[in-house]
Amino acid sequence: MRAWKEGEDFRRLVRADADIAQCLSDKEIQGVFDLKIHLKYVNDIYKRVFPSGKGKRGQ
């Protein structure tokens, strides 16, 4: 909530947290914030939802 309320950088706060540092390496923390991992299957999801291409704007 501190990042939200005070406008601080959440990633920086996570990296500076001693309790988190005991459990996760800096590389592991970076992985949590890697959008490529979280968006890996987004194109497949869209293909399942709109298999014929319908639903696109302008069609």
C-alpha cells in the first residue's frame, strides 16, 4: 500500500525489503516483474476467444 499511497516505485520497495530478500534473489524478483512471462499466452487466448477473427473493431 505504501507504493500506492505515497507514489513510490513498488519494484524498488520489493527489492529493498529484507524479508523478501531472504526468500528471493534479485534475479527472481526481476522475473516476477517481467511482463513477457505474464503475457506469454495472450495471443493464444485471443485466438480462442475470437477464432474466426470476428470481434475485431471495424468488422
